[in-house]
Amino acid sequence: MKKTVIVCVLLLGALGAAFAGGGSEAGSSGAAFPAGKPITLICPWAPGGGSDIGARMVVPYMEKKLGTTINVINPTGASGWVGWERMLSAPEDGYTFAMINLPTIFSGYLDPALGRTKTIDDFQMLGNHVTDFATIAIRTDETRFSDLKSFIAYAKTHPLTMTTTGVGTQQHILLVLFNAAVGINLTPVPGNGFKDSYAALLGKHVDAVVGSVGEVLVPEKNKELKTIVIFSEAPSRLMPHIPVWNKLGMGPNIVVSSQRAFACKKGTPPEIVKVLADALKDAITNAEQTSKMKELGLDVDYMGPEDFAKHAKSEEGRIKGLSDVMGWKK
Amino acid sequence: MNEKRKINNDVYIGILLTAVSVFFFIEVTKIHPEAALFPKVMLGTFIILAVLLTLMGVRKTLRPELTLKSDLLLKFSVIRTPLIVFVIVAGYMVLLKVLGFFTATAIFVPAFMIFYGIKSIRTLLITDIALNVFVYVLFVRLLKVALP
Amino acid sequence: MIISELIANLVNIETFIGILVGVVGGMVIGALPGLGATMGIALLIPITFGMHPTAALIMLSSLYTAAIYGGSITAILIHTPGTPASAATAMDGYALTKQGKGLEAIGISTFASMTGGTLSAVALFFIAPPLARISLMFNAPEYFLIAIFGLTIIGTLAGDNMLKGLIAGVAGLCISFVGFDITVGVPRFTYKIAELESGIQLVPALIGLFSLSQVMIQAESIEAIRRGGKADIPKQLQGRVLPPFQEIVREIPNLLRSSVIGIIVGILPGAGGDIGGWLGYNEAKRWSKNRQEFGKGSREAVYASEAANNAVTGGSIIPLITLGIPGSSAAAVLLGGLMIQGLTPGHTMFTEKAGITYAIILGFLFANILMGLLGFLVAKRVAKVANVPTGILAPVIVVLSVVGAYAINLSYFDACVMVVFGLAGYFMRKTGFATAPIVLAIILGSMAEQGYKRAILMAKDMNIYAYYFSRPICVVLILLIILSLFAPLGLKALEKKMHKTHSQANKDSDD
């Protein structure tokens, strides 16, 4: 009996060991901070989505630089705040950092109904990765409208639905702003990420989707959907043919971008912040990474910790100004 | 414990579940009405089913021949050891928080085994070491999971 | 041209190692409680970075199917489903182990998993694009109805007390409401606890309800355990690994039906392996001649749930490759792996990149067969786990359950959830409440609610009932629900009539 036990346990152990041999080695670098200890990266969005892929793209380059492993985990919920609250409750030792998304992060605390006490000031910025502008897309076989003009005209007389990725995300903000600017009433149907929106559009369950360039680029290339407008300041480098809303003069200016950046907890020792920020800069400005991201429709737009912190603060002010339109009341 | 034999357990369970579901039903009314719709409907159903369970328990108390086999499993003499097991596991969870995973596990495994009547020091040691090594190799080295 | 490229992509040492690592790694990760296919794929993605796209994706998809199979091994031997997809297998598989037929049950599960996985690979190979188009016809209203249809399974899981089964189901639904509401974005039942905002996680709840409660149940026989024995499992293992040929022939309809169910569930983006296993189980029971055996060690049940959950794997890759819409959460991570390799899903996968795509599909097919062969090879050794004295097995199960619950999200809170559900599960089992309905309801609860709410928004100003009846698939689903609700009542009445004439006991007449 005892022998069987020992054999079993040893077998399990041997299997584990054999499997371990196949894996890569952690190996510690000389630097004091990561010291070979694994780091956790919180991506508060579903695996496989734009944010998640972006995070996983950067990770291997950062790992190489830091000489340690970075585990990506995806605690989703509360439009990202489940993950961010988790990062903010971890010790400020740099072993936990998170992907943060502007402007989604603001609506989590600017809406007083949610009763959140943490704000953007509780984050120590590490750098921006991607700036992704919002677009509106329709089906390619759509017969009721074919471009923005006919879409708006149709929407004025018919109720239309549009999928977004949930309350308070940049997609939702865009829809609210767009409705107000044009004087129409598109109904938002919340989904769990762009994949849901896209499936609902293709299946003719909704009339249009809000998606960022990174999300619509590949389906657009495959002629599965048609992007009719982009809400950026200048034409997109990746999709230059898409009309820019501000240049059309059809209503008040709207610019909605989603920024994917990385941050750790405020109060992390500056030398640790520097190690992380430098590794991030290396990873983001790496040419191979940039070109891979471009293929996916993600426009890499590096901003350092100080620049990005300034940018985030001004964005917060801008979103605060929208409180009335968004219906955030005291 | 002695009077319990007469009254069917379902009466107690039914009353407990009714109380819990009524409490949460009151809690639901504090939530945004649109978000509260589904929970309200389900908790309403829960209350009805719990009351029904209580009534069934009363019926079974009055007519013991209706009692099901599954109603008679709960006896203190039976559940005592499992409860001790639960306390040991809960203690392990606390140790985990205080001492970290590997120390806590190194203490918990032999302690639990001794409770289960295993006396051979060799078996204790081998299981303890093998399990810790296995978890270390698979989770920490290979899967890179940072254990507490 | 394409064929030579395909062969070059497929027949090389890197691909072979990829399949091997995927299958062996998947079986280990799947068998351990908590670690599932999703996590396994996510953890392997960084390793695939430097690999050839074909080898990388074959490795990831092999890991997916092998993990789903691996989950059944622990479900059968120690009542600890390694992944949620094997929860349905645990009931009958473990009952078989208790009868000393653990080895045979492993053999059945191996054969069924291999069949289900292979059939789904065949579907992927031949009819992926049209199937993906069909999947688009399903959306919120259909998901709501599928969830309701799934909930009717509670009736078959309830055991001898239907009322308590329903209560367990409703309790599971209420648990699924914890966390953020999607349409309004407000927290529910979270009591300012940050961890509760993403809801009660399925995996820790499942591990607690099934495996920790099992450890506690076994502890009741502490005297037997202290004598160095097993709590409730006979020492000797009987039977052979390979299922008898006649049995396989007899089970062909069951295997086919379960595989088709699995493939369809897999294709649907809103439903994954966990639901596939349950639906396969339920339909097998509905069509079975030996319905009363289900839950008490039915071989048919193991065939059904295991064929269905492995068929989900290939099914969920179908919309992933053709449209970029993953059919399950594990497939979603797989999508990440695909895109990192520079492969963008869409019809080009079947034209320009056909050489890579078909090589991946064939590799996936081989992986399923290899997984079956390997499973048969190691089954005898693996089954010995059931022979380990409880005194050693119990602490090992507890430690692995805690690590597994913790590791999904690196959350101590999740591990605590597991322990609490363990206690709750034990008391439920002691008071006649089945635990399976809770698990099922947690899986289906949010699907039902989100589907319902989105359907209302999608209906625009149309009457919601008219909207449902304007959708053909909805009408079919409504008919199925009505059928599954009322058919058992009729059958039960019939059975009861026969039962009464046969035996003296009238115990079933309650409720």
C-alpha cells in the first residue's frame, strides 16, 4: 500500500519536473528590484480583447529587460475598477502593476452613484502604450444607410441600436456625446467587449457598433464591416480614408480616444518606478513590437511617466466637464 | 439535540432559508430598480420555496412516513469529525496568510495526516516534501504563480 | 501548392514537440483542480512567441482539448472536477469509482473525450465557414432562452427531493447576481468588498462544493480512515481500460448526439465547455432506457458529458478562425495567441493562409487521437490514485484545492470562497440538497440575465414577446423548453403507475 503511495507521489513529482524542464528559466538579473521575483500585471479586461492582447504584447520584452516573469491576470468587472482596486490594495513595492484605460477609468469615480474614493491621483504612471480613437462601423451589406450622412438621417426617424462595451467605457461616452451632438437617440446595448459587439452586428441583431481603430481594422480589411466615421483630431495613420468627424462640420467637435497605459500604485519608491518605466519604454519603443501592434491596428504612441501624468490630468478635467451630458449627478 | 428527532429538519432549514431570503429581499430594494429586477424576482421565488419547504417539513413531522432518506443524514455524531476537518482547514487558511504558503503547508499536511491516524514518520515526511516540491515546481517554477 | 505547404508546416520536429507538450501539459493542468484550459493557454502564450505559428497554435489547441479531458480524471477518481467542464462527469464517474469501477470509468471518459474532440476537429476541417455563419444567428434573446433551457436540467439533478433541488438552483441564481450589473453599472450585494465586485467566481465555488465537501463527507468514516483504509471506495480496481467493443457500438448514437451538442455549444460565443457537458448529460438521460441509473454510476452519462465537453473545443475554434469571435473563454485566450502570431482571423485563413490553417486543424485532430492513446496508456497508473489511503489523499486534495482556487486570479479571497462553499456544500449534501444545481445556476445565471436585458434593448420599440416570436431560433428554443418541462412529468406519472404495481415502497410520492 505504502509503496503505491510513494510511487504515485513520485510519479506526480517526476511528471512535474519533466514538464518544468521544458519551460523557460526565470533567472535573476543583477538589479535589486525584481530580483527574479515574478511580477503581476493586472489587465482588467477579458482575455483576447484589444487591451489584453496589447498587454501580452509588451510583456515578453519587459520580461527580457527585467530578467523575471510577468504574470498577466484578468480580473474583470465594474468597467475595469475591479482590477484597479486590486492593484491599489496591493503593497506599493512594484510587484503589481496594471494596465489603465483612459477615459474609462474616470467614469468609475466621477459618477458619484458608484461611491468610489480612489481617483487617478492614486496611480503612479509608468507610460502610455497605445492611443486608439473611437469609430462607428456598420455592416457591409447594410441597405438602409451607407455612410455617416445617411446613417444620421435614418436614425432621426427610426430607432436604432448600437453595441458598446459597457456603461462608463469610452465607447459609451462616445455614444452619449454623439447622441447629444446630432440630436438623435441611439440605444446603447452593453456587451462584454468588442467581440460581443461584433458578433451582434454581423448577426444583424444591432444596427451599428462603436469600436476603436484597433478593433475594427482587421474586420474592415476582411470586408466584414464598414467604418463610417472616426472621432480623432487628425486622420488615422492606420485608416487614413475614414472621414474625421471634426472635419465634416456636422456638429460640435467630438474627440474620443482610448488610451492604454501602465501604472503602479502611488507611493512606490522612485527607484522601482524608474526600473519599471525604463523597461516599459524599452518594450514599447521596440521596433518589432511596434510593427506587430500596427498589424493589429494598434497605433503605438509612447508617452513617458511625467508627460502621461500631465495628459491624464487634463483628460480628467475634460471628462469632468461632461458630467451633465453623462448624467452624473451629485 | 434530543427534541430534534421529533421535528423534521426541513422545518428548521425552511425557517432559516426564509429568514435569509427575506433579509436579502429587503436589501435588494436599496439597489437601483433596473438592476434589482432579476434579483427581486429570484429572491421572491426563493421566499416562496423556503416557506413551502417549511410547510413540507411540518407535514413530514406530522406524518413521519413521508420522510425521505435524505432528510435523516444530519446527526451531530456524524458531522462532528467533518466539522473538525473544516476547522483544521480554516486554520490552515489563517496560517497561509500569516506564514506564507510553503511554511503553512509544511505544517498542515503532517498535522492533517496525523489526525487521520497515519503514524509512519516516513510516509508523513515523504508526502509533505513531495507535495511541497510538486507545488513549487509546477506553480512557482513552471507556471510562475506567486503563492502567498 | 497548398498541400505541400501544409505538409511542411505539419511534419516537423517543432510541431511534434508542440503536440506532445500541449497534450501532456494539458492533461496535468486539467487534472489539477482550479487550473483549467484558459489559464493553461494564457500561461503558455509567452513560450509560443518564438515558435512557428503552426506549431504554436497546435500546441495551444492541443492543450485546450487535453485539459478538458484531464479534468475528467480527477472528477472520476476523487470527485474533484479539474475544470468546470467535468462537473457533470463527477457525479456518475465518482459513483462508478465507488463501485470499484474507476478504471473502467477512466477508459470510458478517455474514449468519449477522444471521440468528441476528433469529431469536432472534423467539423472544423470541413464545415467551419458555414457553421460560423449559423452561430451569428444566435444572440441575446437566444442566449436567454438557452440559459432557461439549461436551467430545466435542474429537474434531472435534483435527486429525491425536487423542491430542494429547485431551492439550490434559485440560490445559485442569486449567487450569480453578486457583482456589477451590466446595464446600469451599479454594484449589487457587494457590501463595499472590492473582491465581490467581479462576482463570486465559478471555479472556487465549484471546487468547494465538489471536492472540499467530499473530503468532509469522507471524514465521517474517520475510524476506517484511521485503520489506514478508504472511506467509501473498495480497494481493488476491477475491469479493463478499453471499453468493450459491443458497448462502444451501442453507445454510437449517444456519442454522436453528445458530440453534435458539444460542437453547437462550442460554436456559440456565449456558451462554453461547462454548459456543453451538462447539456450532453441531460440529453443522454432524456433518451436513455436506463434513466434511473443516472446519478448513481451510469456509464452512458460519462460517455455523454465527456464527448460533449471535448467536442466544445473544436466547436469554439470554428467562429474564432473564421470570424475572430471566440466560442469560449479558453478560445478567447487562444485568439490572443493567434493574433500575436500575426494571424488575423477571417476568410483569408481559408484562402491565403490555408496552408497554415489546415495544418493547425490537422494537428489538433492528431492531438485528440494522441490524447486518447496516451490516456489509455497511463490510465492504469493514474487510476491508482483512487487507491491511495484517504489519510494521505485528503490533505493533498485540500492543498491542491486551495492552490487551485488561489491561482486563477492570484486571490486569497477566492481561496476563502472555496472553503466557505466547501462547508455550505457539506451541509447541503447532509440535508438532501443537491449541489449540482447551484453550480449549473451560477454558470447560467448571468447568461440569462444579460441575455434578457440586452434582448429588451435590441427589441427597440417592438413588444418583447413579439420580438421573441419573430425570431425562428427563439421559437424552436421555446418549444424545446416547453417539451423538456412537461415531458418528464408525463413520463414520471407513467413510471409511478408502473412502480406502484411493482413494489411496496411509496417513498417517491413525496413532493
